[in-house]
Amino acid sequence: MADQNCNHVTRKIEEMLKEAKPLFTRECCIYRVPRQIRKLNEEAYTPKVVSIGAFHHGDENLLKMEGQKRIYCEKFIERSEKNLDRLVRCVQQLEPKVRRSYSDNINLNEEDHVMVIVVDCGFIIELLLRYHFNCWTDDDAICLSPWLRSDIRWDLLLLENQLPFFILEKIYNLAFFSKLNNGDHDHPPFLSLTLKYFGHSPNFPSNDSIAHFTDLSRTLKLNSCTSLPIRKENSLPRLYSATELHEAGVCFKVIKTSKDLLDLRFEGHTLRIPEIKVDDTTEIWLRNVVAFEQCHYPDQSYITDYIAVLDLLINTEKDVDLLVKSGIIVNWLGDSNAVAELFNGLWKNVAQSTFNENYLRTCQQLNAFRGHPWNRLMATLRRDYFNTPWKMVASIAGIALLLLTIIQTICSVIQVVQGSSN
């Protein structure tokens, strides 16, 4: 009897092991934001008005847009050269690959998942086409509500709210096959359509593999860099804040001509940083890209490196005010303390095993500059004795008087010595 029970348990374990699936596959690119990061600001990762893909499908807070999504999908099918049946068959063939793109199990059967993909693809493509043609109907809720347009655009960039780029491009290419192949300029490639919608230049390398819209927004920033630096297996050293560095004589200057977000340079006694505009959407973009790098690009987390340096430079509103005064930060939030809190929270609970070699060197140089006694002395003199014209005049006069007094004293001593010798 014991042997029979043992054999039964053995078979169950074997079946259980065969059913086990890896946590991630090579095709995985759409992730749930790690819990320890997500809890810091749930709203930054959660769609406000529209769900895309499987993770937020059925969320009761997003159901109001489902009707609009279906209207757009219907209009897209009317535009399409292929009928609904042909589009559905295409999605059915690719459904397993789409499913493997998600990090978590999808609680939808194949049929329901295909329906979600078709509607969401139709909605997105129709939205991009209406934006491209600037063609909105009188009863179009998205046209009538500017805030809705903005919220949808940002919802489409959230990491958890994605469809794989390949399925959107596949459906678009299928729907407008003859127009695209006959050189119809009214229907540009899907990537160009996407870039226009998100307000980017159409000059983008077509050989870059794009996972989804979040990945595209990150890739666009990195493509503006002249080159991506080597990474080292080092942790970032503690860096003095902007105010502390300034007190030691470090000047801060904005690089207005550079489109390279990562272009931080320490030259002489000047730290040069590209301009960064901080508004209500800055945190949304940065948080989602950092979360994506944590999950998908742990050894290429260049945006996370950038955030880490800014987090160390900015501790208080005084640091923000200093960077605003130098033109590095354009503060559209108005409140300096709000900007400080934003950057102080972006690097929390983030794990990094490698770091941008240029940033490591820059931090070491800044710390060495701050630690040099002569630099601190000169900074103190500039701050306490030469920070206004009147103080400068008074200080120079005081130094001159001191020098004259010393000279007079020396002359008196020389006379006394000479008198004694005579």
C-alpha cells in the first residue's frame, strides 16, 4: 500500500514538474512593475483612462473608454483593405507569441485574448491615423476633451499598458498592404506614424528592434547620445549635493545645444548638464522607463544611471533652486520642494550591478574637488568676502591695508636693527 502511495505521489510530482514554466522567456518584454518600486507611486504606473493589452483589461476604472475603443476599432476596419475575418485570423496565428510577451500569466482564454488584441490594435491604429490626418469627428470624445487626449497619450507609454510593437505593425501592414507598397504617402510606415503621434522626429533607424511604446520612448532618448559609454561593475559613490559642491567652488552650467540626455561633463571647476524640463508628466515617464530597465535592460540601465546622479545632486529645494538658477532645471511644477521630492524618490528600491563608467569618473572627480582644502578655502573667500561689489572693494581695501601695515612693520624692524648695528 505504501509503495502504491509513493508511486502516486511520484507521478504527481513528475506531472507538476513538466507543467512548470520559466518566470520569463526571451520574448518577454511587457512586465508588471516590481512591487517594491510600484508601491512608491502607484499612480505613475496605472493607466488613468484607457487599458491596453492584458494586464489592466477589465479594470472597472477604465471601462468608460471601452465604448470609444470599439468605435475606433470599427472605423479602422472600415478603412482596412482586409475584412475583419482576415484580421482575426492574423491575430489568432500570433496570439501565442503575444501571450509570451507578458511577464505574468494572462487570465484570458485564447478567444478572449484575441478579441482584446483586435480591439486594442484597431483603437491604437485608428487613433494614430486620426492624429496623422487631423481628422476628428464632431462626436469624438477624444477630440472634445484636450485632457483626455493628453491622458491617453501618457497611458500608451506605461510599461504595464502595452501591446507588443510587432502585432500593431503586423495588423497595420496587413490592413494597408497595397497603399504601403504603392508608395502612398498618406499612409506612412507604422513607425513613422507612431513617432509623429508622440511628437518625435521621423528620422529613426529602422533596423532598431522596438518591443513596445515604452521601449521606443527610451530608445529615442538613447539614440540622441553620441555613444553609449562602457559599464563597470561598480556601485555609485556617495556624491555631495549641488549646494555642497557649489560651496566648494563647483559651477553649474546648462548645455543648451546638446540633445544627449546623458551628457554630464565636469571640466575644470564646472559641471555641465543638459536642460531638463520638469512638469506633471516627468515622473510618469522616468518611473516607467526605470522600471523597464530594471526588468529588461539591467546591464544597460543608462536612464537609471542618469536618475541616480540627479538624485544624489538634489537633496533639498536649495539644490533645485541652484540648478534652476543655472538653467539646468526648467521648473514647470513651480514648487522647488516638489521637484526635490520627485528626484529623491526615483532611485529608491532600484538595484544596479553595473554603472556608466563616465558617471563613475565624474562623481570621483567631483568628490576629489570638494575634498581639496584649497578649493574649500577659495570658495569660502568668494562666498564671504567677494560675493558683492561692495564686499569686494572692502575686502581688497582691507587686504591692502594689511599689506601696508606688514610692510610698515618690516621697515620699522629693519630701521631698529640698522640703528642697533650702528
